[in-house]
Amino acid sequence: MQLAAGPYPLKVDGAVARRQKASRGVLVAALRASASAGADGPIVALSGEADATTATELRETLATQLGTGARLLTVDASGLKFLDSASLRVLILAARALRGRHGRLVFARPQPLVARLLEITGADRLLEVQE
């Protein structure tokens, strides 16, 4: 999965990725992404906010799981409070990569705001969303 890196350096503190504007040190967004083994394939749990400043972290996390050869990847979005178009693009590209090898990405339990974004953008037709 190929995407361009973001404009600001990624600072990793455990599993929490934070993007900071280089000149001001202002916290822009925080995303927690953790992976675990599920019965049918890896599960990536997301919490916090996924936006343009954390899209690289999300891409790297998903790419690592795709690199295992898994054909089912579940993204647990129950803790995800916000999702922007940059991070949505990362998810759609990961789903396409899995479909290319007859696999699937399941976007599970999104919060209402995130589910509404998927509906408005039509991404709910590109991702397998499970409430």
C-alpha cells in the first residue's frame, strides 16, 4: 500500500502517535492504534482521532498487518471519535489491497459520527461496515 508521508514528523509515545507542528509544538491529533491476533485474522483497534496528521501512522499499522498475508483484517473503530478524508483514504486503499487477494477489511462498530461520515461519502459501500 503506497501513500505519501505527512508534512510533520511523527512522534511515537508507546502506542499513541501524536503529530506536532514543528515550529509551535502544538498537539494536533492523537490516535491510538493497536494490533492483536483474532480468531480469523488480525484486529486493529483504533481510538482517538484519525486525521491527516495521523494518516501515516494508520497506513503503517495497516500495512504491517497486510504484510502478514492475512485475508481478513478487522478494524475495531469503537473508540474512534473522528475520521477525516485522509484516513478514510488509507482505509479504502487497504480494503482494495485485500480485495485484490480475495480478502476483506471489516470496519467494525464505528461511533455514530464516523458511521455518518461513511454514509455521507459513500464509503460505506466501499468498506464492509459492521455495526
